[in-house]
Amino acid sequence: MKRISIVCTLAFCVLSRLSAQAYTTSQSHSGSVSSLATLETVHSPNSSFISAGSDGFLVKWSPLGTGEHYQISDLNVAMVAANPVNEEIVIYENNSLDLNRLTVLDWKNFNKRYTKRFKDSITCLSYSANGTYILVGTAAVKGIYILNARTGLTYKNITDIPGIITMAKTSDSEKSAVMYSPSGYLYYYDLKKNKLKTRFSTESALEQPVIFGTGTFQNRFFAGTKGNTVYVIDALNGKTLVRYNVTNPFIFTGNNDYEEGIYFISERGRGYSLNLIASESLRPLLKNNMAPPPEAVLVKSFMGLKSGDNFTVATKNQESVILGTKNGDIYTLSDLPESETYSLVPMTQDIFKKIHDIASDGERFYFLTNDAVYTTTYESKSASKAVSSSGHTNMILNDTDVILWSKDTKKTVLSANIASLEDGIPRELFTPRNKLQALHLYGNQIIYLEGNNTVKIYDMVSSQSREIYSGTVIEDAVIVDDSTAYIATSAGGTPIVSVNLKTGETVSLRIGMDANVVFSLCHEEGSAVYGILMNGNGEDSTTQVFSYTPETKFIKSLQKLNDEDSSVSATLQNGHLYTNLGGSQIYDYDAQTSRTTTYNRSSSMPLKAVSAENTIAVLNKDGSISWYRKNSRHSIAEWHLTIGGQWQEF
């Protein structure tokens, strides 16, 4: 569990992972669908299923086509598996670098049970037949782990299997398990005696490995894909029974006890086909490997996948085939044979506009989408279009104007008047030569960071830009007074540099705290400089929110997280510093009283907060808005902006 210390209120406190209410819609994932988990078991039919996505969301879908959406992580949820006997699921989150994390939670309310980290990426994830264990394969040799599903403690790290394991499944008694290694072996392991029973040589480098077969053929067959070939193998000896030449196949089977065999989906001209390899049809090959190979049965042909999209994952739940796509959609079709070509229709929809950024002038709130800046108040519950936008992702208010820019792009920075609350036409300010990484406002000057190595200032009166600093791995820059700018870097011992704007002189600040990197600087006239610093690597990393007073050169730690959090952001407004350290709550630090108020998250993880009078609006990572009354921990509403520009409240 991550620990956050709030220095200004308590010496130390541990934050529990508070649950929040999921919202129910047919909205699609905002990223690709990475994994599917059916909630049916051999003995318990259930038409619901869970999808996981690169957007960090879990969605529990009902047979009616609506889903309970809950963001469990700000990372990619690469795998999800359901416990066959209770209401728990396990997920695997990763960041494509060095963070590999398992989390077990209750899928009824998404409460987390525990989290466990692994040094190596995870290659397979499954529950044992009775839910006693979690089987975890990693990319390390001798890296297959058997966890106690209830506690997360390691029951067994299997070291007598030399290869990487990409599939593991237990027997119904949980006394043994079968495992596949891409090195070309099927292993049978005795879980009670903790020793290898036997192994069989088989096809190597198979992907999508799966054990299938029910009734008299229970777990008798093994299948996998290699290129455009589906291999079906006798799991009791490793011998290949039959090969099927297909195009870009997805193979899968169901979890109930009446499954006929294994299914695969193949590209077929402009469409696709659903095919079945019946277990019964493989019987002759078990007795005589020279018997004629059975043909795969064409269940149905289908088409209708959206242009530019493609399937990423497939599974089966009772009589339905479930398909997830790169663009975040979910499709379902029945396993009943059809002679006519079936037309796919996604069960998901793009219902909402994503809000990329928020701001407040103290009276009204402003929300930036791909096409416009909208303005509202909580009391009005209506959205008015104030300024057109052309795909910008960031904004800053400047009196009666709004400045539009886009992080990680070379998009032209624009300014538009919003005082009239009518659709304004933006005017061009400047076009960066390299990708913008940060942009802040000080009076009539814009300080901005290009390409992580150059800091410039644009004067809105003269319409001229000038370079004030260059270096390696710059993270952020702010102007603190008429003659001074602070530059945040990843330069180890000198993470903050002061630049004299009149003479160009630079000075490395001694901040008195260890830091590998400083970022997310913010400052208001007459205030301290606030920011985020990180120190250490891996499990020993810490992330801190700090304040630095230039006059006294005094630095103060306001919050501390015993983990690395490079996604944390800080926003300063009227003496209140809003941060989302740890990703699960919003913290409101009042500089005048040195008190911190905590606002609990909603269905999505919080990203940024701004306030007006007695109301706080929080931008969530899925582009929704959560509303709070000041000093009240729980949200009073969650709003999504519909495609039609209206608020929908949950």
C-alpha cells in the first residue's frame, strides 16, 4: 500500500484505499481493450463480464449492454482474471518500463484487497480451479509464482521449471497444474508435493496458449497460435494433432461444463469468420494420428468493424463471443450458427466529450474539449460554448482571455477573448520550434519550455520571443518576479536553477532536500514557489510536494509519498495548492492556515482541481468532472459532457 505523509497536519498517516461509486453507461474505453474476464464458472452461469483497458479502467458489463465504469489505475491494465468461487478479480498493471503490479479487488464494489509488485513483467495470470491460489508467470527464468489468493503471500516460487511460463492451469482438485513454456514444453507440476511430475516436448513459441476440453475430454487438449497457424495438441503427450491455416487468429474457449471445444476468429476477405474445433471431432486422432484431420466448423461470417480499428482480445461467455478492439469498443455475437453474414454492432458508444483541462476565474469554471472551451457554474448546470478550439489540450486564463496550447506538440499557441461568453475566434500568438513541455503566465509574459532543453519567454505586448536558458533534461520553468525565473531540471544535485532575467546570470539553488528530479512548478504573486520532487529508484523512491520561499530560502515538505509518482500535478489558485499525490485523492493545502483538506475520488482518478467561491471542480482522468463543496470530503455530483454539449450527471 502506498503511504502518504501530510506534514502540515499529522506527523504520519496511512491512507486507506477508499471506494467510490462507479458510473453506469455504455461508454467505450478511451484506450485499447487489453483483457477480458468472464464471470461464469463451470458450476455457476453468469452473463456478466469485465473488460480492462489501457486507460486504467475496469468495466463490469451486464447482459443489457451497460457497464459499471471504475478507474482502478493510471497505468495500463494488461490482464484481468476472475476468481471462480467468489467476487474477487486480480489485475496486472504495468507502465511498459519497470513497474509491474498485481492488485486483487472485489468486483462488486472495486475495493482493493492487496497489491503485490514484481521485478519482471508478467506473462500469464490465472486463478486455480477453486480460487485458492493465483498463478503468476513472469518473464524471468524460474519465475513462476503460486500465491495465496486470500493474502497475496507467496505459497511457492517454482524454481525447478527452467523456462518462462505463459500459461498455467490447475486441476479441479488443485493438487496439480499444467504449464506451457514457449521454449517448447508442457510441464505437469505437483502443487502438494512441490515438485515437477513430468514434462512433454511440444511446439515452441506458441501464443494465446489455452487448455480446453470438457466431459470425458476435460483439459485433454492444448492449443496455441504461431503466425497464421492454429495448433491443436494432445495435452497428455505434447504431440500435435492438427494444424489450421488461418489469418490473424484469436483463439478462446468458455468456462462452463458444456463447451463443445475451442473457437477461433479469422480474417476472411473484408470480414471475419467464427470457427469451432469440436473436441469430439478430435477423438479419432487420439487413437490414430494418421486419421483424417477434422475440419473446423464455420459457425458464422461477420463484418462491420469500424474503419481503422482491429480486434485486440476475444473470449466466450455462455452463448456469447466477446471481442475487444484497439479503439476501446466491445462487440458481442452469439455462438449460434448462421448462414447469412452477420453485421457487427458495438455494444459500446462514444457518448461523452473528453475534457482535457479546466480553469476558473473565481466565479465561473471553464472546460477545454477538442473543439471548444465551455463555461459553466455548478448551480447553472448548463454548458455554454465560449471559444472554439482545434484540438488543443491545455489552457490558462488571463483576465478576459484564455490561452490555448498543447503539451508534447508544436501546435500554435492561441489567445481568445472569453469575456462576452460567446463563441470567440482565437488569434495566433506564436508557434514553438520544438514540442512544448510546459507553459506558464506571468503578467503579459508567457514562459515556456521547448523540447526539454530550451526555456523561452514570449512578450504579449511586443509579440517577441527570447531564449533565457538552455540545458539538458529541463522539466519546468516559472517567473517569480520581474527579474527572476526558476528552472526545474533532472540534474541530480542541482534540480532548481535561478535565472536573472535582466543579466542572464544563473545560480543553482540549494534547496536542502535530496531530489533526482523537480517538476510541476507553480507560483502566484507574493506566494512561495510550489512543486514536486522525486528521489531514489524503485521501491526506495519518494515523491514530495514542497514549498520554497525565495526571500528566506526556506523549503518545506508538505506531503510525502513512499513511492514514485511522476504523474502527480500541482495547481495553485488564490493561496490554495491542489495536488493529486498518489492518484487516488485531491489534497487542498491552504497556505494561510497550513491546513490540508482531502477530497475523496469518484469513479475516475483525479487529475486537477480548481475552485470558485464555495465550489471545487475536479478534472478526472477520463475527462469527467467531480464537484465538491469546500471542506466537504465527498463529491456532490459527477458530470460528463455529452457529444451534444450537455451535462449528464451521475
